[in-house]
Amino acid sequence: MAKVAFLGLGVMGFPMAGHLAEAGHEVTVYNRTSSKASDWADKYKGRVAATPAEAAEGQDFVMACVGNDDDLRSVCVGKDGALGAMRPASVFVDHTTVSAEVTREMFAAANERQVSFVDAPVSGGQAGAENGQLVVMCGGDQGAYDRAEKIIASYAKLCRRLGDSGAGQLCKMVNQICIAGLVQGLSEGLNFADKAGLDGRAVVEVIGGGAAGSWQMNNRYETMIDDKFDHGFAVDWMRKDLAICLSAAEEVGASLPVTALVDQFYKDVQKIGGGRWDTSSLIKRLRALDPE
């Protein structure tokens, strides 16, 4: 068992930190909104810290799951940042989806303090976090990864190192690129079925076991048909991720025409008030566009 701090208790971080406590680790939590940290402490056995630095002091591992590049910089090297309080040979594990650029920046800042840094973005959504069934894609030094993997196992069904610092974030970009096109295709298919007078549920029952089947289809088709988008990964966060993907694509010289197009479709969803809807709400856009 280890001494672990967890920074960021959103819909992902809250249950992830809970799994660490339930696994027997000694957990200290920090959240920008302190009431969430208090709620966590009421539910799980652990300690609440007032700052990232206070949470990180004396810990073997510091895990983070915050919002974006600026949030990560803040909890790492900002006022009362965690890296300045971490002891040499400890490990910082970042589960936030951020740019590879800021990841490498924080990797260097950690190394200056003799702290290891592993980028470890996750896939599996809120349900994966709550059920301890996340997929974790990692970048960083092999030794640091080997140590962190044992802690990450508390909430992961699969954890793998893809390469040096930033490789985990690049892999997460691939994940988001694939999802964007897939959800648009699923939205178009279900919308077409409806317009053609077919029973969408019967259609999915037939095609779901064939080549068209996917996790998105199996887990989202019913709520898409029922016009319910109040769960899962929000459109606002998807657009943040796709912006990272498109920027990285320019750097590496990769063409992402479908991703760029779907990003604009998500922008349309935001315009009709769907920023907090989950990503399967692309079908909502089609329904708004198509005549009755």
C-alpha cells in the first residue's frame, strides 16, 4: 500500500480516488471547490488538503485529473503547486487529457525536482471510472511507469506504456479522433433509420453483431433514439480534446479532414445549447437540420 494524493475530484477523479481508498492506499485529496473534497471524505476514508502542495507533501504518488493545460500547470507549478512539495523519487501521474506540449513541459519541471512524471490519460468515461474499468495510456520513463502501474490498477482494466513522455497523450488523441468519426457515423445511421421508417432498436439488434458494431453503438444507441444526452463525456470537453488533436496534427503533418468536420458539428451542438450534452448528441444536430 502507498501514500497517494489525488488532485481533482470531478466526475472522473471522484470515483478514481475512491477506488484508491477502497484498495487500502492512504489517500489525501485536493479539489479547487473544497466542498467536493469534503463530500469525498464523507464517503471514503481519507484526508482533505487545502492546496495541491499540502496534498502532495510526503506522498509516494500524486495523481491528477483536472480540466486542461492551464489547470495542470496550476496544480503542478502554480502557487502552492504540487511539484515543489513532492519528495525526490516520488511519482506524479497525470490523468488529464492535455497537449503533449504541456506534458513534456511538466515532465521537465518534475525532473528538475528529481520527481518522475507519467502522462496517463484515460478512456472509458464516467461509467468506467465508477466501475474501475478504465483504459489508461501512458508515456514516461519505464521505471516510473512500472511503479505507477500498480497504483493505477485500482481503477483500470488495462494500462499500457506507449513510449516516452507525451506518448500517452498522443495515444489519447488517436482515441478521440476515432471516436469523433464513429459517433458521427452512428448518428447518421440512426437518423437515417428513423427517417426511413425503420425501428432503430431492431436495426441495431441486427447490425450490432456485425461489422458495424461498436462500443458506442452498444452503449449509446438507446439514449440516442430516446433523445437523452445527460450522461457521459460532454461536448465542451470533446471540443477541447479535438482542438488538441487538430493542433498536434499540424505539427506532425497528419491530415484529419473528418475530425475537423466533426469538430465543427460539435460547435453547432454548442450553439443550440448542448455544450454539456454528451458526445452522442451529434444526432440532435441532424434532427434539427432535417425537415420533418
